[in-house]
Amino acid sequence: MVTAVHELDLPLLDTNELERWEALEAIEEARRRHWLARTPLGFTVTRYEDAVAVLRDRRFHSALSLIPQMAGITLAEGDFEERGPSILSMEGDEHSRVRRLVAPAFTPGSVERLRPFMREVMAELVGEVAGRGRCEFVAEVCEPYPIPIICELLGAPKEDWKLFSSWASDIFRIFNQNLVEDLPAIQRASQQLDAYVHDMVEQRRRRPADDLLSTLIAVEEEGDRLSTNELVRLAEAVLMAGTDTTRNQLGCSVAVFAEKPDEWARLAEHPELAPRAVEESMRYLGAVRSTVRVASEDIEYRQVRFPAGTLVSISLAGANRDGEVWSDPNRFDLGAERTTAQMTFGSGIHFCLGAALARAELQEALPMLARALPDLSLGIWGPARMPLRFTPTGPGSGPASGPATVA
């Protein structure tokens, strides 16, 4: 018997005001009762298998394009919609076509050439803080790390790194739940980025280089074509997905290790554990904790009817701690053989296009940080700051003074 989702007796789940551990406990409690929970905006999926199934069901569309509408904003002509949809919010044949064209540029093999540059960027950042024994990790390491790599990928010169960083910060205000005030800055940054990348595309058409835009332009010239607007929107998607998510996940991963000193020391001794360190820290504390879908039509799944327009949040954090698929899910352990894929990159057609790039960035960064910042200790931290203390290393560090403590 099929039951409309609004008629189900579901647990209420509202994690907006909860600390992260409280939120995980609330999700676990809801999961014991049902694979769905009711939220202030709709419903959320609490279990791993259902999270994967919903994300792979093409009838559930990305809700990214609904953010302005949910904030009560109607975009006028000349705003975002005129620029065409982003690959992050495309659906159906349009999404399949663009994804098929660009996917070869984002394979694990395609990002290997960037690994030496990743190490170079992180070594410079680490060199600035290692001898001090303390740092503000978000501002001094997380924020400046991915931008040079994205610029190198796109082919932007070093003197423009700060421009890209500023544009990324402003564009990501779209997720700050203050869109009415932030919209002018978001639009201004998007327009400036559009103009910059338009110029880059024209330059690469005249003189190809060894970078992502040249690769995508070459694809454009082999039968099926990417338009200039599509290339610009792809570059913006790369900037968004490759900057904010990576720097946030680096902070989350280091925060986890700060609470697990034995594992931090283990990683420093065994850098070959980097791939496992990335996957386990993303499972344990993922920077992307949920993603939202909207029913594009009336959908029946597991004897539940979701009317068209129903908002369904997928709890990636909950799926990553589901005891039905993870052995001892609340334990962080680099020695654990986990064969199930962590969910922070999502699943289905909107699986993170830049997953290989993000994995490589984190795999290069974490072992280097573990060696350079021993005896890690974490102060009070949040989205915008992360004070760290550690035993000084490197030039100018002086004699070791034992394990560092929180200031």
C-alpha cells in the first residue's frame, strides 16, 4: 500500500541549532524509527542505502536552482538565469551531454600532473607556520591552499590568484542564508568572473595551453561542442566546487586528527595511509553534511509517494554513520578496512565532478601537515576560524618544548 509522505507518522528532525555531535545523535535516533524524518522544510533521508537510492533516482532533481526562490527572491532578466544553468543544477539530457564531454578532464589520471604543484603550495604554507608552534589554520592554510591549484588547473596566472579567491568567497555567499543582502556581491563577483573567463576562452582558442580550458575547447572542436557560455559556467562550477569544499574539508579533517593524536602521529610516520586518512576523515566529519533534492514529478519509492515539488534532504552525515553498513561507525580508525564508499562526495549523476582533484589535494596535504605540525592541539573552532597549537618544527623553531596545549 502506497502512503503519501505527508501522511506518515515520522520523527521530527531539526539540526540547525545543534552542535555536530548532538546533530549526529538526533539523526541516529530518527534513523531507529524510520528511514525518513520530517524537517522544517520537507523531509530527510536518514539511512545509507536510501540515500544512495534517492541520489541515483533521476526523478529527484538538484534543488540548487531553488535557493533564490526559497529566499523569496525573483531573479530579473539579466541575472543568473540568462547566463544558462550550471552543471551543478542541470538535469536530464542536457546534464548527461555536458557531463559526458567534460568527465575525461576530471579523471584521477588527469589530476596527477598537479600533485607536484599541490606539494609546492602546501610546503610554502607550512613553512610560514611550522616554526611558530601556533597558527590560525583556516586563514593561514585552508583558505589559501586550493585557489592556486584551481588557477593552475584553469591556466590563470599567479598574479590573479587573489582575484579568484575574492570571487569564490563572494559567490559562495549564496549558501549563507542571507541572500537578500548578499545578492549584489554574488552577482558582481559572478559577472566579473564571467568576463575574465570569457577572455581566457578567447585567448586559449588562439593559443592553446596545457590547462583545463584548452582541454575543454579541444573537446568542443570534435563534433559535439561546448558553447562559450557552457565553458564559462563550467569554469565557475570548478571554482565553486574546487575551492570552498576543499578548504572546508581540510579544516574538518585536521580537526578530527587533532582529537586523535595517535592517528595523527601514525599518519606522519606512514604517509602511504593518506588515501585512507582522506576517506575516513570525510566519513567521520564531512564538510558537506547534506544535499537537497526536489521531486520533479509524483514519485513512489518504498511504498511512499512524494508529490511533485516535495523537498527531500539527504543526510550525508547520517549515511556516513549508519550502523547497518558501517562497522563501529562512531570510531575513527585509519586501520579499519572500510569497503563501503563514504557519501560526502554524493552519488548518482551529481556525484562530485571534482572528487579526484579534491582527493589528490587532501592526500598531498594531510601527511605533510602531520609531519610539520606534531602534537596537534585544537582550540575553540567554527566555520571561520581554527586556532591550532603544535610543537614547532623547521627553521627558527628552536628546541622542542614538548606537546603543545590549547591557548
